[in-house]
Amino acid sequence: MPISRANRFVLQYIKHIEMTGVLMRIFSFSLVSWMGPASPFMFVWAFNTIDAVMLSWCAILKKDSAYTMLNVFWVLVGVIGILRAGGWLH
């Protein structure tokens, strides 16, 4: 799917995509809060990184620089979390 078609799709369903991303983030942080050290950290980091990508894309298309910066930051944090949870980064 060319990027322009992908952007049109995201713009068409942006409210649904944003709500899904927010619910994903709430779920992942709730899971860590409830389970503590027994949390499935790789799953949480991967899930949280996916929602950060979704929310970043929406913020970029909306030209919202504050939320773009916040969510791109969460993508970077997520990648580091995945690398640490996978044992590839100490």
C-alpha cells in the first residue's frame, strides 16, 4: 500500500485509531501496575511500542508537534525496552 493510500486510510479512521492506541497504552500500563515483576515485559514493550507508532502517525498527520514529540519519544523508549527485555541490551 503506497504511503499516500495509507495516510488517507489513517485520516479516514483517525479517531478510531487514536482511541485504539490510547486503550492499548492504558491496557499495557495497567498490566504492569497489576502484575508488577510478574508482568510479561516483552509483550508490554512490544504492545506499547505499537500504540506509540499508531499515535505518532496520527499526530504527524494532524501536524500536532507536541503529541508527535511525545509519541515518537515513546517509540524510542519502546525500542530500548524491547532490546532490554530481549536481553540484547544491558
